[in-house]
Amino acid sequence: MTYKEFYIWLEGYLYGKLENEHIDIVPIVEKMGQVKEDKVVNIQKPMNIPIPVNPFKFEDDDLGKPPKIVM
């Protein structure tokens, strides 16, 4: 049983029981023991993506500096 099948079963098991104060969890625990992990995992290797260069960054601008006082 896969995780997807387990959650489908769990939804059916809990249908109409959520209003009850006591829900028997023994069947849930037993089903959880039957769940096997999926062996197919699609994990891609991280790609080296270059960082874009900002063409509008100027090193010699006066932005962010206090104003010059000219007399």
C-alpha cells in the first residue's frame, strides 16, 4: 500500500466519524504498518544558475551619500 492509497483509505475510514468524541485508532495504526515507501523518487540535481549582473549599478554615483554643500 502506498501513502496515497493509505490516505484514501483513511478518508473513507474517518468519513462520518469526526463528530464522535472517541475514534478507534487501532485500525489506523495497523494500516500505517502496511504502508511502504515509494521507491520512485524524482529528485533532480541542483543546477548551477549564474547570478545576473545588474547593468544599472554605478560605482561612482552619489546616491546614498549626504548632499554636497556648494558656496
